[in-house]
Amino acid sequence: MSSLKEPYLELSDHPVRFEAVNQVTNVFFDDSNKQVFAVRSGGTMGVVVKGPTEDTPPINFRMEDRGPVISIKFSLDQSILAVQRTTTSVEFFIFNGNTIEGEFSQACKKNTAILGFVWIQNNEVALITDHGIELYIIIPEKKTVKHSKTTSIVIQWFVWCPKNKIAVLASSHGSQLQPAIFKPGTISKLSKVETEPGRMTLERDVTLATLYGTPAVLILRHQSGPQTAEVHVHTLNGPGQAPVKSHILRLGLSGRFAINVVDDLILVHHQASRSSQVFDIALQSESDGTVNYHKSVAPAKSLKPTSLPLPGLVEPQTHICDLYSPNWVVFQPNIVIDAKLGCLWHIKLSLTTLCAQIPDLSVCTQLALKRTNGKEVLLQLLLDHILLPKPLLYKLQESFNHINSVYRLWAEAQILMQTASPVSAPPPSKPSAPPRVLISQSDMYHYILQKLMINDDHLQNLEWALISYMTSLSEYCIPVEFSLNELLIKILVQRNKFTALVQLLQYGIVADSKPLACLLLSLGNLHPSASQLAMDMLVRLGAIEEIQEVLIDQGQLLSAFKLSQDCVSPRKFLQAAEKLGDPTLFHSMLYCFRTNHQYDKAFLKDERLHSFLQHYRMLFPEKTLSDKTT
């Protein structure tokens, strides 16, 4: 029950610590390299660069104070430092690891003002101005900058996504949002994001993210009147394709929000209530045919309390951090920075705790299947549900269907990749990424079913779970492995449920196979009907040789001989007849072979068969078979 109260989100235990903002120090964040710059006295007293993790060695250097720094960033390969101090130019420096040298700069076009700059690649930078975008190539060995391309568009502010190299350019007070994708030397405008007519959008309300591999624009919409806020998710599918408003997240709250993304889950933080909600756009939801409407997958919860160690004169002290502080600024995907405290955290998700607060097993299954480390969590969820006194079998069936749907798609993709293609065929495209969580029959057997076998009190639940799982496999046309069939048959025989076993065989839930028939034969001592079920299965399989072996083993030699094909071993039958000690049966078997011209030749060629003639004379000294037997 305690897990229902525990937070499912927390800040990293070891944040990146940097010098906090003060009268001397200004702090900047570069979202491309995930680095924090602490600039003291314009750089004359030093610049300390930290990030993206606490283990990353810091970078230290000094630079001249030429005025307040507006923005400072390293190139993607850390070889060039770019500094913006005015709205008209950007300075560049060669960085050799601990010092800067070789200054050169680039001014924007006349009558324009630089809103910011972004690195496109190691030697290419884009200056984003209020009149458009200017691309420049940096040539460090010549300490020069070469103009590459200019795109004209009125811009009031922009939001940048370094992962996808996409910017959203806002004009008309945010009522028009123009996405643009950057590639080396090129800028491609995408279709404008659909906005509500005449309604402004603020920069702080727009988030660029990647959701399940697809770039997306998330826009926070503050509703008027009693209506609560929403997040509109517009997916960007590429040049020439209009951004689609595909999802709306209903927050149920009003006020100030911030957005992060963790493992493709959208986290919406609400400052007033000091709580966060979790949304998964991959979950089935209410839909009007175009837009899917989502609610938080679990109750809103606050982040787990966290503290910072502080040095003390006598003993170390701790500082309890103010969660959802007004000083917090979030960056994508999962970064929270408190510049006044001097901390950079990464938000972490406890999937186990989150699922413990979702009562629907099917929803938990869908959620876990999409998470990077969801396999272990999902297997434990299934085991816990099966162990309930009265597990919900229909929910268990739904979960198995979700699992096997993923497995079936993966198996089909594997078959497609392995299928031979003509030499002249074009090379296959890049294989699709494997599913984040793939649960095989072997996983189910070893991590769940075997654990239930240990305790006899769990046999009934094991039977229910196994039948549900095998039914799901059958629905998705996935052949059931022998280990599962073997386990089910043993359970049903042990529980004396032969009627259920017959039904499962009749409906094809347990598929016919020779190994299963052998298993049923071995269980014949527990129940006579098991042997008959085995024989029926062998008949359906057309396994004549196996049926013959069973009949011989059961002493039904004449029936076995009638099933014999063109050639059988007389020695096998006569040995069995001799072993049974039935003189009449031995007489009959010997007569069958000696009166058949095909088999009679065997007696002439194989001296080992002569012993059976001697045995016959011992049994019937006063009789003879015929001239052939004497």
C-alpha cells in the first residue's frame, strides 16, 4: 500500500553543481552540448563549463570582458567557442582545450537584430535574426567565416531542438509558427503549425521534443474561463507534410506549467500544486477520428524530496531543495536547472512505482512495453497479478495479447529480413529498431511459470495463466513451444482434469505433436485415458511407426502387425511375443511371418531368427507349422 503514496518521479541523486548566479557570475545553458557556463565578471575572472553529467570533467578558461554576455556555446566538437555580446554580431575563438585564441567574428545583415544562434554541425552556425536565418561556414585554419545561405522570414522568437535540428520560428506575436529543419548548407521550411486564429503563443509555452522517434511541437494552451489548460501535440512528419495536431493532453489544472520528456513519456509539471502528471500518447484513448485525447496515466504526484549536502564547521549539513521553485528552468529532454542554487538535475522515472499506482493491468502492460527497461518490471507485474487470490483473467488475457502482438510483429520482421532476395534486388532498407520490450515464451516459462510450479497452492492460478497465454499465442498464430504444452499437460493430469485436457486438444489450444504424445503415454500410469489421448494424437498425426511401437509395448502384437507397412522386423515382433510368455500369441506371430513369402526369406538369411524356431519347437514339441517351418 505504501507504493500508492510514493513519488514515481525524482531528481538525480548527484546533480551537476556549478557556481550560482550572483552579482559577479552569470550562468548560461547550451542545450546542444548540455553544458552549463558560469561566467565570472564577463570572463576575466574565469569561465567554468560543466556537464552534461556530474562525472564530466569541467572546462576552465578565461576571456576578456568586452561587455555583458548574451549567449555562449561551444561547437559540437568543442573546438570553437562562440560568444554573443550584442544583437549585431557573434564572436568566435579557437579553443585548444584550456585556452581560447584566434578571435574572429561575424556580423548579421544590416538593419537586423540577432535573436540567437545555433550550431548546425561542427563548422556550421546559424544566426537567427528578426528578419530571417543566416547560415555561415566556419573556417578555423583561416580564422574566417563564409556566408552560405540566407532565408528571409519575420521572426519574433524561436525554439530550437538540437537533436532533430529543427527550429520553430514565431511571428505575428506567436500566432504563426513556422517549423524549419536544418541540414548541412540547407534550410527547409515545413508547413506552418495550426494555431487558433488571432491567439498569441508565448515562447515559454512551446516545447520541441521527440516522441517515439518523431519530432513534435508541444504547445501549452491556457483556456479562458473555467476551462483548464491543455497541451496540444503537433507531430512533424517531414518536408512537404503538414504538421498534424494528433494529440491533446487534458491537464485538469490552470496556472504555470513546464514540460519534460522521459523515455517518451510527457511530464507536465504544475507549479501551484507542486505536482507532475505523466502522459503516454501511445496508449489507447478517446478519439474524435483525428485527435486523441489523453488523461494522465496515474494520479498527479510531487517529485521525490531531495536535498544537497553542505559543508559545516562541525559536521556536514543538508539543504532541503525547494521543489517546483520559481527559479527552476527546464530543458529537453529531462533537465531541470536552478541557477540560484547552482544545480542541474536529470529527472528519473520509477516505472515500478508508477505501475503500482495504475489499477489496470492492461494499461500497465502497454506502458511497460514501450519503456526502455520495462521487461523486468512487466514480468514482475504479471507474476504479482497471477498470484492474486482471484486474478482478473480477462485483464490477463488483454496483457498477453499486447505482449504477443509485439512479438508477432517482430517475428514477421525477422522472417522478412532473412528471406532470400534476387541478386538484382536493391539492398534492404535500414532494419527497423527492435521493440524495447520483447517477451518470448522462454521468458514466460523461466521468469513466471516455473516460479508458480514450486508451490502446489498456485497450481490453479498457474493453469489459468498458462491457458490464457497459450490462447493468446494461438490467436496471434505463434506456434506454442513444447515446454508450455508439456507443463500444461502435467498440470491437468496432476489435477485430474482430463475433460479439460480433451477439450484443449479438440480446440487446438494444445497442438498435436509426437513429443506430446510420448508425454501423454508416460502419464498413462496416472490415468488410463492419457494413453488413449496419446494414441488419438498419433493417429491424427499419421505416425504409423510410433503407433506400432506403442501397440508392441502394450502387447498388442497382432494389431501392430496389421498396421505394418511394406517391411517390418520379424525379430522385433517375435522377441516381444517371446517376452510376453504367451504361447498362443507366439504361435500366431511366427505363423504370420513363415507363411508370408516376403518375410520367410528373412529366416533363411538371418541366423538370429533360427532361435525363434527352436523356441517354437520347445513350446509345441508335438506340433509342426507346415513344411516351411520344419
